[in-house]
Amino acid sequence: MDQRIINLFDEYTHKPLKRDDFLKRLANLTGSMSAALAVLPLLEINYAKAATVPDADDRLITERIEYPGDNMTMKGYLARPKAPGKYPAVVVIHENRGLNPHIEDVARRVALAGFVALAPDALSAAGGTPTDEAQMRELFGKLDATQTRNNFVKAVEYLKKAPASTGKVGCVGFCWGGAMSNQLAIHAPDLKAAVPFYGRQPETADVPKIKAAIQLHYGGLDERINAGIPAYEEALKKAGVPYELYVYEGAQHAFHNDTAPTRYNEAAAKLAWDRTVKFLKEKLA
């Protein structure tokens, strides 16, 4: 697909670009509104393909939980191995689409790898992530940045004390959640490991506060996010923060999301996920 179309959709999902304006610009690129509407299903998320691990997988226990947030109650999806014992824990942080079937599936993948996985819902104060995309985008725009960050820091605290947890906690996040993973590395002193996927980098002045080990994943074609890599890497080196950094050539932003048909890159996603699981097992051992 024309890279300009991918870039436009990326702009639409990350900036306050109205749907009507997006469709008009898409029509200009495709040649007509009918062509734009034909392309649209190839760009949008298809949750029918979300479950690679069934919710009823008999190797797992899954449940909806609540935990104390920053002056509010947070909702989340918890998955853990059914076999008795204690496991290291991982906060799974969603994209700017909220806690949806894809992220719940990712939490189950994390649990199958031998972790207690908690996927919090950043839109808990609004009753949870809505199915209407326009409403969801509006709610994300109203989030208080500090309170939202604190709500995810409290997810680390919750998992540290969870009965099935060893007390060692890491996180993995995607897009918006990748940026939040970077923020957790700065603001959650008990976090042992953070794995941001194509997330906005933190302010370099905050990098020396990081106590966790970092593993970074980026798509080679993701120019918007990748512009921040050099300064972040230099700050990590200066601060002596242990890190790994991978750029997957030919991969788009959101290359790990297998419900995003035009951006998903199977080879890059598999390699990045194998690296993620290995890293979390090493750092949370």
C-alpha cells in the first residue's frame, strides 16, 4: 500500500484529525471517495482476528479485576497460568485504542509465557473503553496525563503484592502504551524491566531516574517516532541504563498488532515478541 496512505492513517490515529477530514484526504490519495471507502477496511482494526489465545484456554485463569488508582478505581484484565505457584508479573499497556480484544489477547500471550499479566484500562473513569471509536478518541483527549501515569504506576504496586506474583514486575506497551512504558520506567521505582514498542520517548532529563532495564522496539518506516531515538539512546548511555534497541527494517508503526492488516509484519512481530519474552524472563527472574 502507498506509504502516504499509511502515514495519513497514522496521523488520523494519533492527532486530532476529524474523520471527515481524514476521508477527504484519503480520497485525494486514492482518487475517489469510493476508492477511499474500499481501502478503509484494510487500514482499520479487525478484532475478529484478535484471539490467538482463546479466553477460555484451559491453561490460564482470566478475570476482570479492579485495583486502587489515583483517587479512582481502575479496571483491568488479569491473566495468569492455572498451574499453582508464584510467577513474575507484567503490566500490559494498550495502544491509544484502550483495553480491547487484541490487548486482552496479548495479556493471555504473556500469561502463557509464565507471567501474571495485568492489562489496565486507561479509560476506567469513563466506565471503560467504549466500542465507538469517535467516543474513544474523545475520551483519550480528556485524560489527565499525571493521573493516568499514576494509575499505571499503581498497577505495578498492585502486581508487586498480588498473591500469585513473585513481587518482581515489568511492563510491555504498544504505541501510546510504549510511551507509558517509558514513563513507568521513570516513575515506578520498583519496576525491573520495561519493553516499549514504538512508543514516544521520554524527556532526556528524566532518563537518569530510570532504574529498570529497557528493551526498545521500533519499525524502520515509523519516521514520526523514530526521530526521537538518537537523543533517547544517548541519554540512556550517559545514564548507564542497561538497554537493548531494535529497529525492524521495512516494518511500520504498530507492526506487532496482528489485527491491523496493513501494518502488521509477521516476521518482525514474532522476532520482537521472542526477544520480549526472553528479556522479561531474564530481568524478572
